[in-house]
Amino acid sequence: MAKVVVKKDSCIGCGVCAAVCASVFTMADDGLAENVLGEDVPEDLMEEVKEAVEACPVQAIEIE
Ligand code: SF4
């Protein structure tokens, strides 16, 4: 498991992470992305999460 956090103060709501990795990211009612799993993401989804991290235009996704 790895902890994956969307920094809401950086996210601009572009939706790219949800398009790249819908298993983990969704767009919340506030228009910003959130981790649907809470925080902990299983290893088998981390490859997609890393793609989303690289695709995010404002580096709002952190793997801790
Ligand atoms: S890709 Fe980055 S800026 Fe775009 S919705 Fe996801 S976290 Fe927010």
C-alpha cells in the first residue's frame, strides 16, 4: 500500500487524473480531484497512479 494524496490547494480540476486512473481518482462536488479509496492505494494500482502524477499539470498528486 502507498498513501496517495491530492493537494486540493494545488488542483485546478482539469480531470486528467480521473481520465488516466479512474480506479483511484474522481472529480468531487467541489470540482477538484479526490482519491476515492481514501488514501491507501494497493500496489497493483500504483502504476496508473504514477501515470496520473506525471500527467497532472500542476503536480497536485503526492505519493507519500
Ligand atoms: S490532474 Fe492534477 S490538476 Fe488535474 S484534476 Fe487531477 S489532481 Fe487536479
